[in-house]
Amino acid sequence: MRAIAWTDGSANNKTHAKGGYGVVLRYLNDDGSFLKELSLHDGSYINTTSAQMEIMGVLSLLKLLNKRRDIEHIIVNCDNEYVVNTIGKGWLDNWVRRRDFARKKNQRLWRAVHSQLQRFMPNRFVIKWIRGHDRLLENEIADALAKQGSLRDTIKELSL
């Protein structure tokens, strides 16, 4: 089985008030035919940034997929170039290999992402950049889920 996902994060970077993330996930049969779709979101994280919420979207997706042993390949579509480049261009692997997290923001989140990625590496995980707010339905849904997550009443600290 394969999976394709769209992730997004939302936060007010000026106030660092509440943030959230959203994920649209489709499971596909091995022949590429549609099997099932689900969406998830969480939020009301305080003292956060949109970058952290973008990372949390990918991290929550990976945690979910790692609970399933039948996923052979995953494609993640993300509108945040920082997240896409950090994973897709191997920056994260280099940081881990060189133990070079000293000047990196969001170290705990990136370490958690790296840990969750191990099952899918090196060639069962692909992350692609997509233009945000470009009328791509799945990305617009992920964006709406992220904003919905940031508006939840329950407030929580970002922790792993």
C-alpha cells in the first residue's frame, strides 16, 4: 500500500499566539487506485511559529504512518520550502550525521522527524514542494485544517 499526503501549518508569527497543523492523507492500493482518505489536525499550541507547525504536520503524519506496517511508500506534498529542503535535500541527515544542531532552530522537532523517517529511508519517502494557496484542493483543505486546529479552545505547550 502507498500513501500520499498534503501537510500544512498555521501560526501568527507576530504574536506567537496559537498555532495548528493539518494533514490530508490518502491511502492507495499498489496499483495506485484510491483506497481511503482521512484528515487530521491538532492545535492551540502556544508560543509557537508557523515553521514549527509545518514541521509538526509532517511529524504527526510520520507518527501515524509508522503505526501501520503495510505502507510501502509515501509522498508528502508541503508548501513550506524550509521543511521540504531540510528533508528532501538531505540537510537533516547531514545535521544528524555531523551532530550539527547547535545553531539550528527547532532541534527537538527535527530530531523527532529524523527518527520517524528512518523506516521510510532512503527511497520509500518523497517530499515535494507545492505552491501554497494555488487552488490545489488537498492543500487548501490541509490549510483550513491547520487554521481550525489553531482555533481550538484547549491550549497546550509544544512538547514531544
